[in-house]
Amino acid sequence: MKLNCTFKHLDHSDSLVDYTEQRMQEVGQFLLKEGYGNVYFSKQKNEFCVEISVNTREKYFKATAYNNDIYTAVDSVVDKLEKQFLKVSKQLKNHKRPELTKEGRLEYATRFRKAA
């Protein structure tokens, strides 16, 4: 995944960029198609803000995290994106299995109640 990093009110840090790219490569495996992302690092008063937006063919993902430590903020924003990636990949893989949809589970529950 290609990342474009932008810093606001911070000096450019190669180690921070490398850490972010490494963490995003770990969760990038959940994407079905290759995507590109924008990473926005900023500092507001005493907190660091990390915002990542990822564009793929299927969907647009965006997550933001605030923390006093910038590396912890990167970890939490990557975790948020991982949850979004997993949710979408699960939906795309199970879209033809009606028992996994909300309506399918509801229909199964009503049939089970009638039988009992």
C-alpha cells in the first residue's frame, strides 16, 4: 500500500513514517484490492492527531486518533482501520450466504420459534 504522509506543526520524522508504513502493511493484507492512503500527522496543544484515509476500489476508509504519544496514536488508528477492513471483507465474502445477513438470521429465528 502506498502512503502519502503530511506533517502539520511537526517536523518530518523518517522513523515515524517507517513505523506507520510497517503497521499499515500488516493490516493491508485484509484489503481485497490494492489501495493508496494519506496519513496526516498534526499536533494540537498537548495531543498528537493521526488521521489515515485509505482509498480502494471497494470503499473509502477513514480513521482518526488522538493521544499524548504519537506512536500510540498510530497504533490506535491502525486498529480502527483494521476493524473496518475486516468488516468489509467479511461482508464481501459472505454476500451470497443469506443465513449471515440480518434478514436471514431473523427468518431462521422465526422458523425455529414456530417449530418449538
